[in-house]
Amino acid sequence: EDGDVDGNDVDIWQVGFGSSQGATHAAGDVDADADVDGSDFLVWQRQFGAGTNSLDSSAVPEPASLVLLVTITLLALARCRRRPH
């Protein structure tokens, strides 16, 4: 209810876990089936870190990953060129 998906939401899910009927969103029922179960936890996992902050760092790719990929590719190409055919 506060506009982001974080540890506080999983705390709410834990308290409500096991409710089998009449559960509300505020009690941890995020898939609107009136209970609090593993399906609700899965929704939380998939949305963890999402929020209303436009500077959400989870959406920014890691530049180090690209550098690592390019380095490995260049090393592999250099190794292939050194081998006599």
C-alpha cells in the first residue's frame, strides 16, 4: 500500500500466510483470491524492488557485464587466431 515492493510487504505476507478465506490485500493477498498463500509470495518475488521511484536502480543494466562480455569475446578470438590449422 506504500507504492513500492520491499521487505515490509513480505512481512505482511508472513503474518497473513495461511489465511484461507476473506483475506484482503492489506493482509497479504496480492492476487485477489481471498487467501494468503505461496501464489501471493511468488507475486511478491517477481515484483520485489519495483516502486514509484523513477530512479529505480533495478532497471539499469550493469555496465561491468558488457565489459566482461567484450573482454571474454576478444580473448576467445585471440586464442582461436593463435592456433595453427
